[in-house]
Amino acid sequence: MLLHILNRSPATSEVFRQALAAMGPDDRLLLIEDGVQGAVGALFGRFSGLEGRLYAQEEDLVARGLAPLCAPSVVRVDVEGFVTLTEEAQKTVSWF
Amino acid sequence: MANAKGQGFEGDLLVVLRHGPHGTSWLREGLDAALVAAAFGRRVTLLFMGEGVTALVPGQKSGPLGQKGTSPTLEMLEMYDIDTLLVEAEALAWLGLRAEELMLSATAVEATELSMLASTHSLVLTF
Amino acid sequence: MMRYAILLMGAPYSSQAAHSALRFARAVAARGHRLEGVFFYHDGVHNAARLAAPPQDEPHLVDGWAALAADHGVPLQVCIAAALRRGLLDEREAARHGKQGHSVEPPFELTGLGQLVDLGLRCDRLVTFGP
């Protein structure tokens, strides 16, 4: 199981498609920085099918005022949770 | 370092190149990392993804200010024993090119193979 | 306890990458892992700019990296080829290129890309932060 890390908003960048293409069936996706916009509203739809494997960095949601809008099925993790995710994955792949 | 999963492409380092030549330094700096790893005896696979496929378009020139571009570097890959060159099939289709038309011999891979590649290499670097 | 490495490729104050990387680095150390190095590549080399002078009410990233090195003994390795092109020279390189003044100082060290490969393959985890 790999952890993919995405820091771009699906509203402005197609990079999320590369991340999704490279993901295996058990891999996890962590949204950080502007990537957390993907946890909100209709943009969340870009990641349908990842339920239970989609994570978002809590501090980045909070800083942007997006925490109350975060889709309920997205697992919110703080920076310590981020480290835990990297521990649990065999390796990480960043998409930016 | 080799892992024997038998999935065809494996190695120490997978370098994912997602940018074309000239526009940014991503491609050049990604290739530099690949060359250094190979010079240290590591087995390197290059994956040209998305826009990165344009790195392999034939007939490239230096830029108008004399910017070197990356095709001379690509021509050195063989000397460094980097011979596993993969291109994302979908990206190739965007350009209307076939793998045989590229400046170097490369194998087209489907998106579904990409996740396999990440797990059959010890280290993945994206540029 | 695991061995970690960080690759940072975003310039400070241009993208959030450096902030994210520094916070992640601190969290890795706080979890009891060994952070074996931070490698600065691409525009990430600007994190080593000794002359950075951000406003006082903003986080000082260059000092932040130096504090990380002091607190946890983390090597801060800057790709020399990427740095020289962008005007980031330590005292030795400045002298070698006949430049007055220098823009990189310890604990940042200019080093070759081979160090990145070595770090990445030696550590249990490498986490990349891009712009």
C-alpha cells in the first residue's frame, strides 16, 4: 500500500488525474495544501470511489476555512496523522 | 535491491518526468537525478507521463537564447545504462504520436500499470 | 523508530511546500523517528538563502531549518548544481567563482545529487514536498 500526496486543487490543476492513474486498489490519497479543496463540495466528486482511502490535512482545511465544508467521508488527519500515514504505507509518492 | 515480483519493470529508482523541455527546469533536473543514480550503479526506470512525453519528440533544438534543452542529455541515457524508458500511452495519444516515432526507444504503458511501477521500485521521485 | 528523509523542491514564501515540509519534519522527530536528512532541490534550494529577511510577523523559514538542524542533528543538504545556477553559494564556492559575499552558510551544506539518491534508498521513507 502506497501513500499518494496531492497538493493541487482539482479546480485549477489536472495533476489529480495523474495521482489517480498511479494509484493501486489499496493505495491511499492524502490531500494537503490547496489539494484540500478536493475534499469540498462538487470537487469531492473527482475522488469518488476512494471512500475510506481519502484523507485531508486538517490544518490546511482549518487555515482555509474549509473544515466545515469537508465531505464527511474524508478522513481528516493532523500533521501527526500525516506521519502515521507515511509509517503505514510502504512508500510515498507526491503529486504537485 | 531487485525485488522479484515478476511484473516486468523493476529497479531501484523510478523517475517520473511530467514536464516538457524548455518551459521549466523540472525535466532537466529530473534527468540529472536519474543520471546521477545510474552513475552510482543504481537501476533506473524513466516514466514519461503527461506533458513529459514531449521530451521524446524528435527534432528538438536549443532555445533562442542558447538554452540547452534536454535532448542531448536524453541521448546520453544509453551510456549510463538507463534503458528502461516508459511512456504513458494516453499522453502519447494526446500528441498524436506512436512510440516508434519518438527520438528514443520507449515502451508505452497503460495507466493501470502505473500503480504497479510505483510498487516495484524502491524509490519513486516525481518531477 | 524509522529512518526518514525529506525532499523539498519549493521555494520559501512562493508556495506552501517549505512550511509543510518543516512542520512534517518536526512531527517526524516528535514521533521518535530519525530524520536522516532534508535535501533541497529545484527551487527548494532558496530555503538556504542566508540573506532572507521576511517581515517579523511571518515565520522565518531559513531560521526554522537551522533550528531543526540544531535540535535534532538533521543534515540540511542543498544540491550544489541547482544552487549555483540560482545564485546560492557558500564561502568556498563564492571564492572559487570570484564572487564577493556568500549566500549559503552552515548548517546548510552544498552537496551533490548523489546524496539525494543515497538518502532516498538508505531511509525507510522519503517524503517529497513540491511547489
